[in-house]
Amino acid sequence: MSKEFTDHRFHLTRRHFLGKLSLGLGSAALGSLLIPGLFSKSETTTSSLGLPHFAPKAKRIIFLHQNGAPSQLESFDYKPLLNKMAGQDLPASVRMGQRLTGMTAGQSKFPLVGSYFKFNQYGKSGAWVSELFPNIAKVADEICFIKSMHTEAINHDPALTFIQTGAQQGNRPSMGSWLSYGLGSENKNLPAFCVLLSRGRGNGQGVYSKLWNNGFLDSVHQGVQLSSSEERVLYLKDPEGRDRADRRNMLDKLAELNDLNYKEFGDPEVQARVQQYEMAYRMQTAVPELTDLTKEPDSTVKMYGSDCLVPGTYAANCLLARKLSEAGVRFIQLYHQGWDQHGNLVGEMPLQAQDTDRATAALIMDLKQRGLLDETLVIWGTEFGRTNFCQGDLSKENYGRDHHPRSFTMWMAGGGVKAGTTYGETDEFGYNILRDPVHVNDFHATVLHLMGLNHEQLTYKHLGRYYRLTDVAGKVIPGLIA
Amino acid sequence: MKRLIDISKSITLFLLSLTTFLFAFTDRIVLPVWLQVAGKLHPLILHLPIGIIVLILILVLLRSQFESEQFKKLITYSLLITTLTSAITVFFGLLLSLDGEYGFDALQRHKVSGLIIGWLSYISLIFYQSSFKQKALKYGIISVLFVLLIFVGHTGAELTHGENFVFSPLQVSEPTLNPENASVYQLAVMPILEKKCFTCHNESKTKGKLLMTVADKFKKGGESGLAFITGNPDSSRMIQYIHLPFTDDNHMPPAGKTQLTEFEISLLEAWIKSGADFTKKLGEFSLPDTFVTLANQAIKSKLQPEKVEYNFESVSAATIKNLNTPFRTIFPIYAKSPALEVNFFVSDYFKIEALKELTEINKQIVTVNLSKMPITDEDLKVFSSFENLEVLNLNFTKLTGPGIANLKSCKNLKSVSLAGTKITSESLLPLLTLPSLNSVYIWNTNITDMQKTDLEKKYPKINFLLTQFKDENMVAISRPNLINEGILQKEDKIELKHNMPGVTIRYTIDGTQPDSVTGLIYQQPIAIDESVKLKAIACKSGWYCSPLFESSVYLAGVKPEQVKLLKPTHKKYPGTGAISLIDGVKGYIEEFKSPDWLGFIDTSFEASFDFGKNATALNKVVVSYGDYMNQGIFPPTELQIWGNKQGNFKLLATQKIAAPKAYNPLNVSFITASWEKSNYSTYKVIVKPNGKLPQWHGAKGQKGWFFVDEVLFY
């Protein structure tokens, strides 16, 4: 904010200036002591915001967040030892007293349990994928699996907030906001950061708008949540009896009024609001073109699964994400709820996989056939992993798994990542990381790097210090980058 | 003047003697801190004697230009200053050498020769002051001084800047190592150390007594201990020093020197972690090993340096700004790059002039995205002057093919996207001889699989991408959608929609199942005269029919004047009280905690609806309930409707529903009852929850919930 106050001080008429600073130069000198930055270059002119620091590998991101933490042990991290040792207690030497959630801390035993679902190797890369994800398996050679993610929080809200904003507390800008701030929008007729929600059929966990908040950044960088209804962006239609010219006229007059207000108070939110009105006006043309699903070829509908025509489904969100990304939206954040399998994992996980597998793979293939996969980074991720031992009753047919922040799997495809590889490894119990850990901060640093940004230089001064998405940690993982 | 000369001479003699003495007993000296500062001034002071000795040499060569008396004076004074400054330099130099950061041999050469210069200049001063007439000797001594000076200067420079500092640019850089014979250390690690560490940690300059150029010495470490601990980068001193903040004196490489990149740090860490091996070759590591992965990357990147720099000039920021519109964005590919990327958006606003205007910056443009813009073959002529164009996106434009020949002059073109256009295989041919072209995207064009295979054979360097998606199985189409959910008013009609063109929707409202041949075909919105249970499917040739879409559609009824709950709701689900039963707002059972719903479990639902004095004749009631069996929310078992005319309630009708036999999908449904039409003033509705959940349910035997959101009268 201090910059805005400084700016505001310059918005004075000569009369005001002479009146208020009647001590002339002496006051100015004093002013320079009080506002150290007054005579130095302002931050925005020195750092080249709105452009990458170096040649980017990816221009846009689609982050498919699987909300609730799908089990890595039933999806991509194959641990046959757990099947062999099913029912036996987790050795204390593996857990080493690491903390548990309140949900399992009271359990007297921690019986190991292996995947109910079969695993196979796919593609030239020989990636292990469970039978729940037959379509993702088909595009395994486009994917870089990270088996060694780890995080700090053990419960959904802080962990989700951490992977989305780089901090657990929930007052920092979201990853999409940082990218919007750092790179600006490619297409000025759409927001740079869009959010799409869908709900699966499993045990759900909420998502909250703080996850796509702009924090201390300018509010134009906030994520824009699109509706799950037929009308993806509400109130874009001109009201009956009013045409586009009327609206233009109204906006021009309104902008004049807002400008008066801005000159008086210098509140940057006023300008942000004017910009939002203008964007909304352009969105009236840009959005209907985008959200019209009827023009997709039948083959595309079949590829995503025909649920992609039903607004609000994960498949529809994947298709829309492709369309938004194609139209230059920097960051599209999907959340798919229902992955929190504390119990009835065998019952719920197949339903969740069914809802997401086909569309996820289709998104990758669709981007590829349009020549866009090279410049679009697709991230499939979650907030943490699940335990290798059973929560609650263990039977041959069913079990549950608790939260596990010490290791989990995420993957990326497209945009400059090493396709067809697996990075990092967990031990044979699937509990601790054996090799090449990737902390959430490291992951953020790497993603920013792929987008042409140095995570240490993308900063914003707030409350007297410079903030980063990676705050004071994180390093780029070269092993993920092609 | 003579006095001044004498004092200077004495100081010089004293300093030279002291230095010589100290030189002989270097080992015994402990240097006080303030003298260390003097030592640091050595590199500054030394320029004085150098400059003056060169000056003296020039004076000697030009001696014929001076009168002999004057000349003698000039030389004497010059030599005096030389001797004094040399003595100070030599003394300071000795102090500096005590820092102990230099290799012994090179330092010794420098020290000895420096001392000799000091003494020699003193001797020559004596020479020139005396009446000694041997001219050859006089001038000879100056020449010797000069030659010595070059030697001392050079040994000194080597200490500061590293060996072979002067000629290094002329040397052939890095003799190429054969990856098959060289160790991974030599290939990937040493080049980093060479650039960032060896300049200060070599044989001649060994800061911190750490010698890194020789493997054995490197392993032994320096004066503060081991440089690295095999297998443990985090405890290794060199890695710790690298990660220290710049302000820390121990930060390596020191502030001001070229720093290590993130990649280099990771590589060094991985090297130490994997065992800090100096001799193993690529094949000899047991895989997987992060170090080998990173090393491979380093070696590869060295072999093929990535070319991202462009050698054309950048255009001014103002030009770029002027050309930017909301529908045509232009920006450098990164902050300092001259290369530009252009994107067009919103086809409704596209004009061909917007493309032609780019000719102004045609040299700088490397990427153009025209996806979905109404571009024709003719329009591609613009690109004939875009010599640096690398990526062109023409997806879903109006191209048919012939225009592609215009791209022939884009010699740097790497990738062309033509998906969704009408281009043919033949029209691609002029493009395919471009030297850099590596990707052509031809999905959803007239090009067939066979033609693609042919092209791939003829142009093996180019990747033709049609599609990865192959699925011969027929799959089901998605359900149709009900647009106007909630409660319909009298004149409203049911509207169904499906987002796929060419779909047939079949429906029933009488409770029967529609299929691909039965049921009514939806052609226009459906008029209804009562609440109905709608069932619909969508069908299209080439697809299986959709799963069944079911929804209860409610018709607005006659609104009572008052409503009262005769038994309270469960305390957790009070809704907004009785009024929410007649407020015309439907609930979603997924959100059964919302105020739209009233929940009952221990008691039956009993409410009275008062139509006042002027009640119209009615004959039907609809009670809308939620069905969410996972949560124990069940359909009720029985509905009773009581009517009151003159103070007495009379049972008008009873309706029972059989208990469900399996889980229903989440839905909102209704139970209805009708009676002989009459104008009762008050009605009492009683609904009994399912008192005992069935055997197949997880909570079998327990009580079921009943959730109600609306009660409608007709």
C-alpha cells in the first residue's frame, strides 16, 4: 500500500502543494527522510512486471486439483510390499514417531494395507498406473510423475492452502494470482486467473474462495470463479430493451464519475473497479464464444466423455479449461471434490476415478493435437497423500486411509517438463521419501521457473517486507525440467 | 631540499632493512590487525613505483632533450620517489602475504623479486647521486630495473587473478573430453569448479589453504577442515558456504564473483550425495542416481547449447504499446528479448488490417497465434516478410491450403498448427522443405491417416500430429438437461436441452421408462397441468442412448393463508419454520442442512394449512421430500390428508409408499393424495417417516429421516 500512498501524495494541484508544503524544499527533504523510497526508482519500473524474467517453457497452466487427497497407493505409487504384508503392523522403524492426525492417533494398531486395485506398467516409459486410471495410463509417456512430494500440514485446510498459496495461514495470494501479477494477461478480454469447481461422488471436503484470493496483491489478480450452470459467467447478457451501445455509453459516464472519485481519494480499488467494468464489457463478446460447447466436434466430445456437455461436471470443466487456456487465460484452477477416503476407499475411489480419468487424459491429448501442449503446463495434484496403513476396520473387501503429508504423488505434463519420466522415490512401505524429495516450495519454484519467472525475484512488498510465493524457501528442481 | 632527500633515504633504508629482516623470519610474525589494513593497500601503492620506473625509462631515452644538470636532478628526484614508494610497497606486500591465502612457490618468486627491486632502486639512487661517470652502467641499471618490474608485476598479477590470466582468452577453451573415457566428475562437475572455484583455490593461489584442482588435496580440505563429507551435502562445508547469505564473509563464491546457478548447486549437492566420486564413468554408477541424471543434463546442454538469443534489434516499447489492442496483444517473449509474440483474440472483432499492420515489426515477430480468426489463404501473403517467424498457430481458421505456399520464405519456421482447417496433404508440400520445421499439427483436417503415414516416410525429421485419441467402442451420450427446475407457474412449460447438436430427446411424464423407440420425442416445451415425475433420455446415432434423466417437476398450487407446524421439527433442521413449506422455494437435497428443509425423525410431520373463509374447492395435495439414503434420509411410508369444514377434521385420503429396495440416486421426489373436490377451510397433513431402515442399509433397524421442503395444494 505504501506505494499507493506515495502516489496519492503526488496527486496534488500546485496550489495544494504550495499550501500544504509551505516549508518548501526543507519539507521535501524531510519527506525524503520519512519516505525513503521517494527519490529512488519505484519498484514497478525496476522489475519488469508483466513479462517473464527469461525465456519461458510454458505460457499457461491448468492445475487439476484433486481435492481431498486421492490415495497415491491406489493410483500411481505402486507398493507391492504392502500387499504382501497386509494386516501386519507398520514397523515403528518406518514411522519413527512421526505425527498422525487425531483420527488415527488413537488406533492401537496400524495394519498395513496394499492396493485393492491392480497395477500395470504403461508406455515406453513403463510408468506404473493402477487400473482405476486406464486413460491416464494411455498418455503416461506425456507425463512426469513426482513420487516424492511432501508437505508440512496434516489436515485439509492448511495443506490445501499451502499448496495453493505457499503458506498455511490463508492470507497470501494464490499461485494463480502471483502468475497474473508476474505475467499479466495474454488476453485482455478475459481474467488471467479462472477457477472451476466440480464435485465427485466420494467423501467430500470443501473448497473456499480464500484459495483463489489475491491476498495483498491488487484485486485484479483475484481468481474468477466461473459458475457451474449453463451460463458460465452470470449477468453477461444485455438486459431486455438495452443494447451494447447503451452499455458503452453507461460505462463511459460511470468511468468519468469514478475518475472524479479517484482523483479525490486516490484509492487504487477505484481504478481496479473501472478496469473490471471494461473487462466485463469485452467479456460480453469473448465469453459466449468460449463457453459454447455445441461447436465441439463429436470426436472431442467422445474423447472427454459426453459428460463434458453437462455444465458443472469435471469433464465439462476440463473441456472449458482447454478452451480458456487456448484463449490465453494464464492460470486455470480446477478443484474436483470427493477424494477423502478415510473409509470405504474401495467403494468410492473407482467412482472418483471414473469421473476424472477420461477427461484428464482427454485434456492432454486435446492440447497436444492442437499444438498447445508444448506451451501449456498441466498439473495433476492434491494437498497430501494417504497413509500406508488402514484407518478404521480392515477387511478383505474394504479399508480406509488417513492423511499422510510425508510423501505423495503429483504429476505434470506438457510445458517444458520431462515427459515420460518419474522423479523421486518413496521407500517400499510407501511411507518415507527415499530419494529426491520435492517440497511444496520447491514445486512452486519449479513451476514459476517453467513459466520464465525466478521465484526469488517475483516479489511484492507488504507490511514492510518482500513476499514471494515461495516466501523464504524453495529451489528449482532441474530434474523435472526438459 | 637536501634534508628532505636525506630523510627519505633513511626511511627507505629502514623499511628495506626491516622488510628483509621480516622476510627472513616470516614464520615468527604475528600481525596486529591495524597492520593488516596496511597490507590490503599493497595493490594500490604498487602502481606508483611501476608508473615512475616506466617514466624514468622514458626520460633516459629522451635524455638528449634535457640539459645535463636538469636531467640529473630530474632522474634523482624520480628515483627518490621510486625508492620510497618501492620500499613502502614491498613492506605492505610482505604484510599482505602473511594472510596466507596464496600458494608458496608463486608467492616466494614475487616476494624475492619485489625485494630485489626495492634494493636495486635504492642502489641506483646512490649511483645517480654520486659522481660515478660510467654511463653504460647508469642506464643499464634502469633497464634491469624495468625488466625486473615486468617480472614482479606479472607474478603479482598471477596471484590476484589466477594463472595465465592474460592469455586465457587466446587459449583453446576446454580440450574436448571424450565422454567414453572421461569420468562423470571431469565431464560435469569439474567444469563448474573450474569456472567458479579454481581461480582462488589452485596451486598458486590457495585461499583458505583449500586446493581444489587436485583430487587428493581437494579431499583433504583446507584450513577449516574437510570441504565436503561424502554422502552428506547438508553437512559439507562447501555446500554450507554456498548457501550462506551474501553478507556473510564465508559465502562462496565471494560476493562480487560470479555465483553458482541453482542447477550447478543441485549438481554439486547430488555429486556429494552420490559419493563424491572422481573417477567413475557414466556407465559405472548404479542407477537410479540423481547425480547421473543431472550430470547427463549438464553434459547434454554443453553439447547442444540452447539457442534463445536473437541477433536482430528490438523495437521500441512505444511501438509495441501502440500496436497493442484488447484483441491483438504483442509482447516480448521475455523481459529483455527483442523477439515478439503476437496473439489475436475474439474472432468477432478481427479485421485483416490488424494482421497487415504487423509488417512494421515483421523482423521481430517469432510467434503468431491466429487460432479461430477468419483468416483465408489469401491473407497468408503477409507472412512472406516474416523471416524470423518460428511458431504459427492457424488452428480453426478458414484456410483451404493454397495459401500455405506463402510461408516458404519463413526460413526459421519450426511449428505450424493447422488443426480444424480444410487443408489437404498436397497443400502442405511447399512447407515441408523448410530446414527448421519439426512439428505440423493436422488433426481434424482433410488429411487421412494414410496420407499422414506417407508424409512421415518422406519427411522423417518432421513430426506430423493427427491425434492420439483412438477409441472404437461406442459410448453413451450424456443426459439431457432440465432448464427450468424448481416450481413452474401455470403458463410455464418444461424445457429440456442437450448441448450436442443432432440429438433426439425422448421423455415421459407418466412414470414409464422412455427408451430409444418409446416415449414422446421432445420437439417443443412441454405443458403440464399437475406436478409430474419427468423421465427423459437423449439418443444420437453412433452413440448409446444416455442414462435416464429423472426429475420431479412441480406446478405452483393454491397458496394457503396460514401454515402451522403441529409437531416441532428435529432441533437440528428447523428450516425457517412452517413458512418454508409454502414459500415456493425448492431445496437441493445435497444441501439438506440449508433452511429450505425441515427434518423429522422421532415424530411424524404434522402441519395445518389454513385457506381462510373464501377457500376454493381443492382435491389434491403434493408433499415434496428429499431422498438421500446415504445420510439416512428416506422417502416417507404414509401420507394422510385431513379436511376441516365446521370445526371437525375428517380423514380425506391416505396414501402409502412401499419401502425402497435399494439405494436411489440422490433426488427430490413427491408423494401425492387426492379426494373428492370440496372447499375445506383448513387441511391437516400428516406424513410418517420410515421408522425402521431396511436390512440392506448401513444403519439397518434405526429410524429414518424425513425431509420436506414444500407442500402444494390444487
